Amino acid sequence: MRLLAWLVRIAGCLLLAAATALAVGDIARSLASGTTMLMPLEAAARTVGLGLFDAATGTASASGVFAAEGRGATLASEIGRQPASIVIGLAGILFLFVGRPPRRPARTLR
């Protein structure tokens, strides 16, 4: 169990490092253009060489909020539009929270 918690914390640290690098790129891009520009997950995945959001295009149509008169947007395209630095940073914080060691019971003084 300790090894699994350690691996989850390492993954959380790596995700936070990636989010920091993406945030620095977003800041540089925003300063250069004069407007706030955040890189979406789809562009970040393409930069790394992953086709996560390209392969899922058109496979599963979303319903409800994402659908408009039978022409539903794919769920992957909606997720791909989210800012990468924020989503990856939140995932890293979640991994660090999940992998933290359990609290030890307080010792009572007698």
C-alpha cells in the first residue's frame, strides 16, 4: 500500500510540474499577444504527440447540455477545449491528496 501511495504522489508531482510548464508558456504567450491566452488540452496533447482527442472525434456523441437539436458535440471535443494548465494542475493536486499518508491516531497521555 505504501508503494502505491508513493507512486500516486510521484504522478501528482509530475502532473504539477507539467502544469507549471504549461502555465509559464501561457503567461509568455499572453504577454506577447497582450490578451489572455490559455492552451487547450487538445493542443497540449498534440504538442506532446498524443492523439487523444483526435481519435475520439465522432465516436460518442454527448447528450443533454452538449447536444443542440440532434447535433451533439462530442464529449472529447468539449474536454479538449478546457485549459490544459488548470486541468492538469487540479489533477496533480488530486493525486497528491489521494496519495498522502493516513493520519496517525493521536497518542493520549496517561
